[in-house]
Amino acid sequence: MNILVLDDDADILATEAALFAEKGQNVKAFTVANKLIDFYDSSPNSADVAVLDIILNGQKTNGIDTARQLRTRGFEGPVVFLSSSKEFGPESYEVNASGYIEKPVNAEKIDTILRIANGIVTRQKSKSEPEVIVSNGATARRIMFCDILFVEVTKNILNFHVTDGSIFAVRAPLKKYSPALLADKRFAESHRAFIVNLDYVSTVSGGEAVLLDGYKVPISKTQTKFKEKFIRYSLNRGA
């Protein structure tokens, strides 16, 4: 997910941003509310979640006012507030807050924020997210594109590796599904037996792509444009 994080304390902000990044999230961090709003104005599609400190020392606004500004600009994603005080809890619901987390923030609280946000973002995206329906005879399953890590083929068996950790196997040639997947800018063919979702690629080096969970996918010598597509997609994501 693309997460906007606001905290007036630069050290705390750096810690929060690092914790989100360790979980594989794309983070834009701000110490000044107006700069966050300016960024959103310039890239309204680059934010899925807003995580906002409430008390912003030395600024004319606070986190709740910042959330109001985001809402008036059309931001519909989850807003989670961070605060060392509970006194703003009732007011936070005026902007349809999805969570209110007490500081200090640690890895466990980051997991809580991500669980809250991921459920909301997934439901929102499912309304317009393309999907594929796969069947292995006994079971049919609907898989949204955003939930596919990669597809691997072995002797006419397609393995759909999904973000929930499951693998759904289907007896079918890759060409049955590759046209629809590769028509989506998120997907690229790293090998004749692999189609990868670039949203989950961490690094591309040598002959392999490393995913955010550490899994390594091979890149064949014939797929010379995979690295180029990964770089271009990463630079333009959210633009």
C-alpha cells in the first residue's frame, strides 16, 4: 500500500516510516501538514492510507484538520490517527477515522494499523479491481489481480501464488491467463514460466527478482526488458 505518514517529530517520523517500510509498504513521510496536503494535491492517486499525528507543535493545523482537508479533496482511504493522548478520540470520528493508536508506535502497533488499513483498502479496490476466476475441477476460486504475487507454470500446472500465503494449482497452459495479466501494467513476464506482479518486487539483480517476502523469481536471459519495465513501473506508480 501507499501510505502517507505525518509526524512533527522527525526522529519519531523516521522510526515510523522505517517500520512501515520493513513491512513492504511504500511510504511518503512528512513533518509538516501543508507539505503532505501539497503532495496529495499533486498526486491524488498515490495514497491508499493516511497515518497522522494529531498534535503538530508549531503548526497552525493539527492531524484532524489535515484529515478534513484530505477528505474535502476526495481522499476516501482509511485514516489512522496517532496520539499520546486519548482526548481527541471522539473528534477523530468526524472524519471517518478507521483507527486511533496511542504512541509510542512499535512493530506490533504497525501490524495493527496495517490490518485495519488492508481490510478497508482491499474492500475498496475489490469494487473495481480486475480478477481472474480459476478452477481445478473440484474448486473454483476468484482471485483479484492485486492479490497475485506471481504465477508459475510447471508441466501445464499453473500455480497462482497469492498474498494470503496460499498457492492455487490449476491444470492449464499459461497462455490461457497470460493475455489478461500482461495487459495490466502491474504484471511482467520474467521467464517463460513466470508472470510477476511488480507491486511485490523488492529488487531486480542479475538473473532474479526478489519479492518483498524474500522469495526469488528467476529472470531468463530472453527477458531483457523485465528490469526496464520494473524501473519504469516503480517510478510511475501512483502518478
